[in-house]
Amino acid sequence: MAKKRQDLKPNKNGVYERNIGKRLTRLKRTDPKTKSEWEESKFIRPKFRLGTDKTKAELSNLRLEQLWDLVVEGWSEGEFQFNCRTDEPLWDDATFEMAKAVAKGKIQIALDRHPEFNGDDDLNARWIRKLINRFSPVINIVPAFEDEYEEVTKREVKKLNQVKESLEKATGVSISPTTSETLHNALDDYIEHIRKTCLTAAIEGEDQEVTGWGFQQIKNAGRLKEHHPDCSLSTLTLDIVEGMFRHWANRPHKKGTKKPITVKTADTHMKQLRNFLKWLHKNADYSWRKSEDFDDIQIAAKSNTKEIAAKLTTAQVETFDLDELCLLYEYATPLERALLLLGLNCGFGTAESGSLLLNQICLFEAHPEAALLDYNTAPDDSFIKRIRIKNEVYGEFKLWPQTVEAMQWVFNRRKQQKIITRQPDKGKNITAQHDTVAILADSGHSFIKPTQNGNHSSRIPNLWRDGLCKRIKKDFPTFRLLSIGKLRKTAGDLVKRFSSGEISGVFLCHGNPVKSDTLQDIYTNRPFGKVFEANMEVAEYLAPMFAKCDDPFPFRQKKGGANITRQQVAKIQQLRSQGVSPTLIAEQVGVSPQTVHRRSEPARAGK
């Protein structure tokens, strides 16, 4: 077993490292006198660099330990290791490449033919299969010689079927057919199908990538593979398929816990399972076809009694109340405040804020279609006009004066961002153009670009939870930790309060604001004028929130942040105004006298 390190520590460059296992290296040596050369074998403990993010480094470290344990397990069972002595387990060339990939956080590696086999595809295919069988719990292994590998597999299946036929003739006993048409092979092909079809839109000069939704489908399909054992597709009868759906409807436990998955997660995986089986039914490479009664399988996950009891409240949707919005607005930095206003004024979630383009922000211009909207507009009005990426529904939003000020601050901040200042892509030009993203991270990276492993970006949720909400919790421990996504629900709820469900649906860019009328958008224009009117009433309701900050978007923003809370600052200023000495104030508030002197003058709003 791998020796576990309790605490990973970064080196002087902030990179987390781990030494694990041993590796045989061959060094070329030269005799300085005779100039003769020879190879010297040496055993080393390789060092794996796990990156600068501690959470990711700990995960990579855990996977490295699991990989090494599998190497040790294979050695103890007598598996041959290339270029390795037999008295102890070592990283060979293949497992070392896997280890390096795991250290980088990769979940898949493509291995080429092994040089020891002299290009023999049969031997290489069997070698790859042994590696897959051994190491697939840690990393997904695919052959770099994919076509030849598939050809070998088909040839071996054909030979086995010939043997089967001979045995059947000799014994008169029917034997189950040998086939490569297995559930896991089909799921692998389905995942590859998703990789090739769920791509970003083609843009000149840019490579197409798998979309965020595509990555999510790949993960869902991978979980189907984890939960359903491999079997021949010929055994997937209607009863077996129904059992697969029922497995998810019963809400299995989350990995490593005794907590059941949520109803939404269960429904998502049942939908993915249904999509996979439909794809399999239409795929000419597979002979499996769904039963005539397949569409009659209607199984749904159900909430348990505790979850149902938790819904026994008038407020069926969690939203922020006015007091909470006041605190958020008061404690926010300018960037956080801009995201807050986009959420409330435009119903934007993380994806909408992170993908807003500069040319979608129209400041100080009358609406060109005011007559069509039956809405009075003026030259000093401002709007955001865009299509929601998730469902391609068009939306328009009249901006509040505070949101206009936020967008001016966003424009000024974006113009100052010229290049990406951190890896990856450090030094890449990101000069602001009319069609570029308006809000980027301080480093210049996109707030919403998926991670290397295809996970949704958590930059904005982390900024909200670990930044803004954490600061508020220091002064108000009972403050509710609601996600930034609740801003969109709050905005929709407020618009509905001052208008109707239909207008709220238009505001939120729902596909069918009136669910009973699916043809509404074909024959009528959306009533954006009524959306503007309702949104202005929402602004009046939020007047106490706006009053919490006199200068919400200062031209010059102080870098860094205070090490004391707002309440401590207010207490210092109050006691100072009463003539209390700095020494006594420092003792009462729990800060140094120097801090008392720095905070004796009123702090500038917006900082």
C-alpha cells in the first residue's frame, strides 16, 4: 500500500508535490579518459507536481496513491512489468505516463503501441486490455491505435464464435454467442458520440470544444457505466431495462456516503439512460433494438417524507428578502455589486453575467421600437438586449440608474484588461472589442469557462459565497447562505409581484411564458414594455437597498480589503466621537491602537 501523506505542503513556488513509488532510469555515462560510453541503471523516487490548487492537489494525490496501490497489487500477483526487476514493484513506462496524467488532474490517457512488441497489433491490443482491466478505476485508458485495436477485437470475437460453433456441433449444446456488443462498449461509443456532436458553435480562428452540457452528459453516461455492470446487450430485455430505470428511481446513495441522491439527480440520470437506449436502438453498428413496450416505461423518483415536510411553507421558492438584499448591497465590492444588480435588474444567473458582451449593453439611447412596445422612452434610457444562451430566447431589460452606473464601471474596468495575467494562457491578448465578454476575472480569464475536467466553473459562486457572504456572516452570523442563483429567482418573484406570471416569464426569458399557449411567440411579439414598467416598480421597492451605499462604484478602487468587519469600524468611529481614548477603544473592539487611528475617520462609501 502507498504510504499516505497527511498534509501536502507547497514548495517555494507554491506547487504541491508528492514522491511516491520507484522508477528505473538509465543514465548515459562517459569515461573522461577513454571516452567510452555505457548505460548505468538507477532507481529513483519520482516527484509528481500536483499544481497550486490545494483541493485539486489533494484529489490528484489520492488518485496517485490508488494508482500505485494497483501497481503493487499487479506486481504481487505476478504480472510482468517492463524494464523492472521483480523483487519490488516499480513504475514502468506505461504506468509512469498514467501517473503523470493523474498528477495533472487528467481523467483519460491515450497509450500507443509498446516498443517491445515490434508493432504486433495483437500483442499490443491484449496488453492495452490488461491495463484497462487493472487501472480503469483510477484513469480511463484508450488505445492511440484505435482502428487497429478495434480490428483485433473483431477478429478475436470472430475466432471465438468459430470455436463456439465447433463446440455446439460436437456437443449439441447451445452456447451463448461471443460478442463485442456489450453494455459498457456501447456506453463508451455513446460517450464518443457526445464528444463529436455536443460542440461549441464554429468561430473563425477558434477550435470547437465540447460544450458544458456535453461534458455533463459525458459524466452522466460515465455514472451509468459505474452503476450498471457490464453484460451482453442480448441480455437487455424489457425487464432488465426497467430494472435499470428503477435503480435510479430508488435514489442510490451518493458515492462514499449514506445520503441518497436528489430527485433531480435521479431524474437526470434516467433521462440520460433513456437517451442512450434510444441512440443504441438507432445505431447500425449494434444489433440491439428496444422493445415495443419500451416507451411505456414511466418510472419517476419520489421525495421522501422529510423532503416533503420541508416544502410545507408559503414560500415555495427560496428568495432573498429586502433586509438581506440591503446587506448584500452594502457589503459588496464593486464587482460583486455589479453582479448583484445584473441578477436583480435583468434576472441574470452565473452563465448570463459571465457571457454578457459589450455590444449587448446599450447606454443612453432611446428604444428604437418604442411604438411597437407601446412604451414611452427617452434618450437617456439604457438597455441590455441579448439572447439567453441556454434556450436561445430573446430578452430586453431596461436598466435602473444604479445598473447604468455599474455598466459604466464595467466598461472602464474591461478597457484596462489587456492581457491574461495568470496561467493558463498567461500573456494572451484580451483587448476589449465590441463583441468581447464584458465581465472577466481580475486575471482576465472567463468566469464561466469549464475546467480542464469539464466541470462547470465555480469562480462566480465562490466569489459570492467565500467573499461577499463570508464578510456578512462575520457581522451577522444568522445571515442565510443562499447561492447567487437565488438572485434570478428573487428578481422573477419581484417582477411577478408587481405584474403577472406571464410578464415574469418574459422577464426570465422562458421558452413559453404561458405554458398553455405554445404558439404565442409565433403570432405575437413579447410585451417587453410591460416588463420595463414592472421592473421600474421593482426598483422603487428596492430603494432602501440603493440607499445603503452612496458611492457604489468609485472610480479608484482600493486594492485588498480590511482585516476587520464593518461593525468593528462603526464601533471605533462611534467611540471616537464620544471622546474615548484609542487605547481603550482598541481593548474594547479587539484591534490594535494603530488600527483605531486609521479607522477614526469615516470610511469612504463603496470601499
